[in-house]
Amino acid sequence: MDTRKILVWFRNDLRLHDNEMLVEAIAKSDRILPVYIFDPDFSGTEVSDGNHAGPCRQRFLLESVQALRESFQRFQGDLLIVSGQPEICIPELVEQYDIAEVYHHREVSNKETADSSSVEDHLWKLKVNLRHFIGHTLYNKEDLPFPIKDIPDVFGQFKKKTERDAMVKECLAVPEKISFVEVESWGEMPAIPECPEEIIHGGEAAGIMKLEEMLRADSPVHAKINRSQAGKSDFSTHLSPYLATGCLSPRKVYWAIKNTLEGKAATPVLSAILQGLLLRDFFRFMLKKHGVNFYTEKLEHLQAESDPQVYVQLLENWKTGKTGHVIVDGFMRNLNKSGQISNAGRILVATYLVHVLKISWIEGVLYFEQKLLDYSPASNWGNWANIASGAVEPKAKNLYDLDKQLKMLNLEAQV
Ligand SMILES: Cc1cc2nc3c(=O)[nH]c(=O)nc-3n(C[C@H](O)[C@H](O)[C@H](O)COP(=O)(O)OP(=O)(O)OC[C@H]3O[C@@H](n4cnc5c(N)ncnc54)[C@H](O)[C@@H]3O)c2cc1C
């Protein structure tokens, strides 16, 4: 009797909970082959549009992939680890293991959508289908009250209509049983690089633990935010690296908060997180709607420091935390050590780079790509573009005034 096998290609979806792609693959096959592909460029030092990660981000990702491996091992299976170009590796695996279909999650960034198209083209030659799933957002695009092309470009309008007219789906449970394709060697994980500082640990279980910790009323996050106004404080729940790698699904975070509230109104910290989840969706939908050229073309004429030598030195000072501005330098040094920086810290250092030093915002995008544990193309490009737009959109100007930001954070005395 024929055995139907499905290859499940994991990327930024490193979890068993709320994973429609995995649930469907198990339901539609006799056996699955879960695969993670390391891009040989991912640990490269060259900064470009590619997926380049510094040691902290590499470490967090490797721990998250390893955790997924161990989850599958508890089901008497494993995660196949491969290194190479997806369009080469996947068709080879399809032929080697006689795979009937390949499942993966749809992405929005240039690199990842190009990878998907290329894999799809190569599979087409083998007459094998690449099935796309949506699993990165709180709202699936078909649940929104507008088609992608009509999504408002203003977050406030998107939020108002979406919260009024769309529903967040329930989370899917962790599968109870998984049957795996027989594999002789499941492959070796790349070595985990040294990090200058102890960073938070990656993985689904670590993410769920962080979420549960954050929801406890005595958590330090609550104490910090409740002393000041929501969204205006330098606080962090540290959920974003787990959301960026897919160790946590946004719906899991949403429903955990809603269940904790039991119908009561959200506290400032919880409504700030719910708003963050919606912003995250918004930037993904904006990238899908416009592509990255939308931002780069609109903002390419920003005033920039004209002396190339000065430009390079100013940029280097910013990256290494040696600008002489105590607060900016503190945030940048911490980012370099730990891969983490609060939202308020990001706005501050980005404002300083773009509006004070007059350096191209793209330099900031690329540097954050290397350093951030939670790097995610849509959120990174979207937030940087917003800050850069302060120079061209008068309404945004106030928001990106450095002195006002320091005042809001009660940090002006330290400068
Ligand atoms: C210049 C700049 C670059 C940024 N780059 C990234 C990035 O690469 N990846 C990333 O995940 N976030 C990015 N952000 C958004 C935001 O700073 C982080 O998501 C936030 O600091 C994460 O902290 P948290 O987990 O405590 O957030 P919480 O307050 O707990 O919010 C819950 C979740 O909502 C999402 N979220 C919150 N605020 C935003 C926002 N402004 N935009 C998008 N999503 C948001 C995050 O996934 C976050 O984990 C950037 C912001 C700026 C100003």
C-alpha cells in the first residue's frame, strides 16, 4: 500500500501549538518529514537584504530550532536539519523520500517570498505542490474587513475597523500523535556561537513560560508599567523574540491575555501588548500591500550628512555606542551585548541616527537586522520608515523629537 508523505518546511514557525500547517500535514498524510534549512549566509558578516544574524540572534534561533527538535523527539521522531539553498534541498528531499506534497508558511519579506517562489518553481518540475499556510498574524488576511489592497495605510484606521469587524480565531491544540518518515540521519545542528552576555533562551517552552510569567500580577513588567503611563514607559515583556521566530503564536498571546482578563477591561500593560500585536500585523500587511520599495522610494531623498568620511565615523560611533550622548550610547551598548532593546529605546536611538546625525535610516535597518533577537523584516522596516518619515511628514515630526522623548521617559536629567 502507498504511504502518503508530506514534507513540513519550518521557518519562522518553530512550535507545535497553534500550527495549522503541522495539524493539516498530520491529517492529510500517513507520515510527515519535518525539515529546517539553515541558509549558509545566515551567519555571514556581510550585511545585505539577506538573513544575516549576529551571534546573539544566531544563538536564540539555534536554541529555538533545537527545542523544536526535542519536541519531535518526544513523539519518537525528529526534525531533519539541512544546510543549503531551499530550492535545491527541498526538491532533493522530495525525490529521496518520495514526498507527495510540501507544506510551509507564507512570508512577506523579499528574501523569504523569493525563496518560496523559487522552491515552488522547482517543485513544479517534479509535479509536486507547495501548499501555503498563514500562521504569523493575529488576524488571517481573509478574516480582515478589507482586501489587502484596501487596508488603510494609517494604523489608527486599520485598528478601529479590524477590532470592530474581525475576530481572532481560537488557537489550535498541540497534535496528540505524529508519525514520521523513516530517516537514517537527522543531521547535525550548527555550533551555538558565544554571546557577549547571557541572553534569554529560545524555544517554544521558554516562550510559553515567559508569557505565563508576564501574566502573573506580581510580574516586574506590571510593576514597571503601572508606575507610569502605558506605552510611554521604557518597559519590555521580552515576548518579541518568541513571536519573531514563531516559538509563540500571536493568537496564543492574545487568548492568554483575554482569558486572564475574564471579560474585565485590560490593564495598561495588557492593552499595550494587545496594541503591539495589532501593530505587528499592520506592518506585515503593509509590507504585503506595498513591498519594501514603498518605503525606500518615498524616503530616499532625506537630508543626509554629505562628507563621506564624517558619515562613516558618525555611523560607527552610533553602532558602537560612542556618540557621546549618554542615553543613546547606553541603549546601543546594551543592544550590542544582549540583542535586546525596548521599544522606547529603539525610537530614541533611531531618532538620533536619522534626525540628529543625519544618517540614512537604511543603515539603521541593516544594523538592527544583525543585532536584534526579535528581528523581523516587516516590523523593522515599518518602524524605521515611520521614524524616518518624521522628516517628511509634519504630523509625525513631534513624535520623533529627541528632547520630548527623553522628557517622556524621565531621562532628560541624565544627558
Ligand atoms: C526602529 C524600530 C525597529 C523595530 N524592529 C523590530 C523588529 O525587527 N522586530 C520586532 O518584533 N519589533 C520591532 N520593533 C517594534 C518594537 O520595538 C518591539 O516589537 C518591542 O520592543 C518588543 O518588545 P516587547 O516584546 O516587550 O513588546 P510588547 O509590548 O510585549 O508587545 C507585544 C508584541 O507586539 C509586537 N509589537 C509591539 N510593538 C510593536 C511595534 N511598534 N511594531 C511591531 N510590532 C510590535 C511585538 O511582537 C511584541 O512582542 C521595532 C521598533 C522600532 C522603533
